Amino acid sequence: MHTYTFTAFDPTGKLLAEEKWEFASDEEAKRLGEKQVEEKGFTETTHRLVNTAGKLVLFHV
């Protein structure tokens, strides 16, 4: 399992959420991460999911 960092921001840049999620791969992180974003209600909020190397896996403005 690999650790990914999820962050969500409001329009002013204020941090709304910062969580560590674990997935087996970047592909799984993208697929299952999108579901978690939806469940947490951040679909239309600026958010990102990055791996430990800093690679963007999900991003929404």
C-alpha cells in the first residue's frame, strides 16, 4: 500500500481538509479517490490527491 495526501480548499485558499489515504497504486488512487471525494462532499471544491513523490493523481479547481 502507498500513502496519498488529500487536501481540499475553499475559494480563499483556506484549508478545509487534509487527510492521508492508502491505495495500492496510482490507478487505484484515482479511481477510489474520486469516490471518496464524492462521499466527503468535495466534488465541486478545489482539491488534490498526491502521492509521496508529489505527483498529482487527482486535481480539481
